[in-house]
Amino acid sequence: MKKYNLITASLLTLGLTACGAQNTSTDNENTAAQVKSAPGAPGVEPFWAYAGKTGIGTSYEQYQKGQYSDSAATGDVSKVWFSIAKGMITETMFGLIHQAQIKDMQFVVTGKDFTVTEADELDVTIDYLYKDAQGRPLSLAYIVTSTDKQGRFSLEKHIFTDPNGQTLFVRSVFNTELEGLKAYVVVNPYLNNNGLGDFAKTTEQGLVAWEDDNYLSLQSATPFKAKTVGFTGESDGINALKTTQALNTQYTNTGETAGNVSMLAELGEISANTTFDLALSFGKTQQQSIQQGEQSLAKGYQAVLDHYNGKGEALGWQDYLQSLKPLNTMVEQTADNGKLLYTSAMVLKAQEDKTNAGALIASLSNPWGETVSAKEGSTGYKAVWVRDFYQVAMAFMALGDTATAKTAFEYLEKVQVNSKTPGNNGDTGWFLQKTHVDGELEWVGVQLDQTAMPIMLAWKLHKANVLSDEELKSWYSKMLKPAADFLVDGGLAKILWNDTQITPPATQQERWEEQEGYSPSTTAAIVAGLITASDIATLSGDDKNAKRYLDTAIKYNNDIESHMFTTKGNLKGENSDGEYFIRIGQDTDANSDTKINANNGREGFNKKQILDGGFLELVRYGVRGANDESIVKTLPEYDDETLEDNLQVKYSFSFDDGSGTFAGYRRYGNDGYGEDEVTGTNYAEGGSNTPGQRGRVWPFFTGERGHYEIAAANANNALDDAKQAQIKNSYIKGLEQFANNGMMLPEQVWDGVGVNKAGYKLGEGTNSATPLAWTHAEYVKLVRSLSDKQVWDHYPVVEKALK
């Protein structure tokens, strides 16, 4: 054993590790300071990066027969995604869309007596590198400018990926009038989607980190002046730069203990317009990752950027936007001349996995990331929820991207419970709550809206001639009929932790995944799903089930008010008359005084005290008319800003441009999914819920309300030019105002209630999740709805069946 340790020690002195023996590239530097293994393993506890992204990006790739392929017109498929937050490059993914490989990449500047990192507070602006004459983005390539608050230097970063490689390309341009300033770059690898399992070393080409067969390399077009690796917070070199403005010790490897590692390189001295081109590249071997970077750097900045943008012969993001035929007409109904619309189209497409075509994720972020441990892998929101998925697929339809909508629909078979689903010992037909993009199970609650929505999507695709009659009949047999049967019969959900008998229309979880019972939004989807299933069954020659589905839908529909509309409400607001839709009830008497369950740190309340906007989905899908009494009677309570803060849902926002007041809505009263209003801490910071947690305003409800206004105007034959302009300048503009400087739309925005520890501005996105695909999808659909003068995801067949 002693002999083994001596051998190992000798290898480490030479800058090798046991894992690194297969990677023979080593530095030729011979100074004693550069042949040490870094101490301090495993480094500080790892956490994810800030979730309020101001930019995300990946290359545009074309399908070949509904799949991503290297032989498609766009060439080799790049499977690299990046994000930007607080001016820094944050989680960057390679392989599957949820597989983060770094936490962040930041630059450092030193002077004679100061050191500034990008993690320090700099003045930051973000814009797009490629725009049209109207200022609309034409690709997801960014220019981020960070300025030292004392005016000593500025840093401009150009960020995009190589469309034909596995490389994040970063150009950094420094400007300073001072002498003796140096620039450095630091990367914190989180290979294989966790922050503790990594090794790192220096090589002749640059810096390399790895875990198992996951490799990344950092290379520069000009040789690094110095380089070191270490353990984050212990031997990463940043503390040395902050205290001495120099790398006193340079380590060539991190030894044989895995941990939270760091890679740091000196770029060189800076002056005016000092430019460094860097490649952060990925592969399944060290050689692959290095070759990918070398190839990108050899092509050069302009060639890679032009390809990414789609300039000239290359196919890129500009080509995708040009393929969206309705876009030019839709721009007329935006309040910002189409800037957010163009951005939303690309953001939605960018949040699709490229190994599992059609897998649409909820957000390229980990909610409240900087206080969420990264010791183990986590998908965060980089996963599939069928409900969010449906919203995005319908947005692709609205944009005219029927290919992605169809591919997405076909993907859904992967996440439907069947006899072969791992661990399933119950009934089949329902769709899984949350999965990885490859179908791996994650959460297994039954949400009946998620079982209805694939049927609704199929009906829409068929009506748009995206699915042929024969295709629809085939999908009816293998996917849609099992789903419709479950909506009628229910069944036993017995998989992983779940062992529950489901009896529709009561759902195990509603759209907020927190309560069981009878929900207006879930029931709206169930009724619409069964009526569209009946229509599909008729086409498929299954008249028996067509009648069964329709009869069941009518039965569920007839019970909506008695189950969910109270006439004995107890809300104390100026506009409450005691008659309104409740959020959810766990019994069938809407007037009973039963409590709903505690959730997210909040105690359970009498169900009649909790409002949400789910009743508006009844109108959207055609289950209720916009002028139906139960709908109209609920609006005053839903809009009542005199309710106590904990029960209030609507909040009004004014923004810096002074252009008016815009409506925003929380998910529901007594929501606890957000920052603590007493302490200001993040949601579940420290790993447990707190009683003061408060869910904030979600911007997509502004879109939901805008959709209702379109439906109501049509019901009253009042959707004239003036009304159209009013909706545009209230709801569409409101959503545009909620977007951040990178035009990313958030999950939640700050509502002004409670302790504001993070210093958010009113209406600014919080650290929950940005960009949220659902919010971008709702914006796209609202613009299309106003452009068409009718609600985009309305189902006339539902309205007709229930008359």
C-alpha cells in the first residue's frame, strides 16, 4: 500500500492523475510552482447559477424526417446550449439539454492594486449581435457589455455556439486607458450535471476537466500566458488574484480526488480593443473536446458567427425566422414592432432537445439556482411537463412551424404510461407528470389536464392538415384512445411512490401540481379532451366510444358549477358578492367549508377563500361562453385589488416608460411558491419550506386574461379596431413590459409585497425561472389570437357539443 502511494505521488508530481494517465498531454513548464496537485479537495459546496437568465442560445438545426441528423441540410448537429445571467455565462449544456457541464464562465481584470471579477457588481447591458433594421433579433447571438463602476475598464462579450461543432464560442473585447491591467478567464465545471465529481488539469492546448466520459476543454486563439486548476473556493486562484493581483502558485492538476474544480487562465495584458477568442468545447473523450475547440477557432469568429446567424449560404436562425409565414402579419399586433415576437419564436425552438426531437422543456434554468445544491444532478425546469409542452406546441402552430408541432406531438408517446413503463404496476393511458427528455421518470403524479391535452393537440393538428386522416386514426389507436379511456374510467396509478385510485374528473393534482380534487382549469381540459376524442373516434369508425366520450364530457360539464362555483363565498373585498369559481375543492359541494391541503409552507385555507384564473380556461376551450353568468360573476373577485395581500390575485404595474398601468396575476391566493415575504430568502432556501413563502405574479396570466378579453369582445360583437388596439396596448404590451433586458419572459415577477432581499424592481423577473417557455408561448398565442381576431386555442367542436 505504501509503495502504491509513492507511485501515485510521483505521478501527481508529474502533473498526472490516475484518471489522467490516458490523457498524455502535459505542460512543458518546469517551475516548481507549476507541478503541484491542487490542495483543498473537494472545494466549497456547489450550487447552481442564478435562474433569472437574460439570454439563452443554441444553434438552429433542421429536421430530417422529423429527427435531428448530421445528414440534414444544416450539417453536423450541435448539442450545446448556453445561458446568461447577471452579465455572466452561466449553465452551459452538452449532450441532452438538461446535462449542464459548467456552472459559469467569468472574466477577471487585475490592476496594480485592484481585482474585479464578473461576479462583482458591474454595470451590465445585453443586446443581440444580429438584428434587422427594426431592431428585431435575427439570432440568439448576444453582445454583453460589462463596465467597471469606477470606469477603469469595460468588457464586451460576444456569445454564440458553433453550429457544426460542440463548442461555445466567446469573444472578449477589453477596453482600458490604464496601463498594467491583465485579463483572466475562469470556468467552474459541473460536468455530467453535478458540481462535485470533476477532475481538471492543464495541457499544452489549454485546460481540461472531466467526469467519467464527459470532457470539456478551454482553449484560446492566442496562447494562454499562464494557467492553473484547483478546487473552487480553496485553490482556484481567484483569492490569490484578489489579494495579490497575481497567480503566485499554478497547479497542473487536481489530483485523484474528485470535487468542485475550477480552471483559470491568464489571457494577457489589455489596452484599447484588446480581443481574445475562446472556445469552450465538449466531447466524450479529451481528444474530441480539444479537437472541437481547435476546429471552431480555426474557422474563426466571423465564419462561425455567420453560420450561426444564417448569413449567405449557411442555414441558421435567420432562415428559421424566414420560414415562419404568419410572423410578418403577427408583428402588426405587437406593441414593440415584433422584437419580443421574434425573440420568443427562437427561445421556444431553442428549448427543444436535439437527441430526442420534439422534447420541449419548461425552462433552461434551475429555479432559485444559487441556493439549490448541485451536489447531485438536477434537471430543474430542463424537463418535460405535458401541460407546458402543449402550450409550446400550440405556439409553434401559431407561428406556422407545423414541423416542430408535429414532431412534438409524436414525441408524447414516450411519456405516456403503458405496460412497458418502468416500474408501472397500475393502469395505463395517462401521461407522466414530469420526465427527462429521454423519457426517464422523475415525478409521477396524475394531472388529468396533462392526459387531455395530447388529445386536444392531435385534434388541432388534424384540423390544420398537419396530421392526415390515416395518421390521426393510427395515433387514436395507440395513444389517444388509451388517454380518453383513462379520462372516462380513471384507474389505479401505481408507479414509484404513487399508489392512488383516480376517479375523473377529480384529479390527483391540478395545473399547479399541489392539490387534489375538482379544478376548473383541469375540468376544462378534460371536457375539451373528451369532446375532441369523440370527434376523433368518429373519424376512426369507433362510434361506440365516440358516444361514450361525448356522454361523459357532457356529464362532467353539467357538474362544473355545483362542484366549483360557490354562491356562499367568504372573501372580504370591495367587489365580492360571494359568487365565484374557487381554485379547487376536494368534495363535490362548492358551498361547503372544507379546507384544501397545506402547500409550500402555507397552511390550508377554507377552499372558498382561494381564487385563481383557472376558470378562464373554460372560456378559452369553449366549455363556457365569455358571457356565461358563472364566468362574469367571478371576474370582479379575480380583479379585486382590495383583498388582503395573501388572498389577492391581481396586482397592477407601472413601468419606467410611463406608458400606463398593466395587469398582473398570481397563480392563486395563499400561494407559497416564491420568496419568503418575512425574511426575503429564496423559495425553500436551505432545503425546507418556510411559512412566509409567497408566490408572486406570473406574467402569462396577463396573456390568459387578454385571451378572455378577445373572447368577450367577440361574444359581444365588439372586436373592432378600437377594442383590438386596447387589448394590444393593455395585455400584449403588458407582457412585453415584463420581459427583461434580453427579452426573456420570466415565470414570476416581483409584486412589491414583503422583504425585498434581492433588490428587485417592481415587475422585474425574480430568480424563479427565466425564460419560461409557457410565458413565451402564451405571448405568441395572444399575438396570433389578436391577429386572427379569435382565440387561437379555442375548440369550436367543444362549444358546439355543449350548446
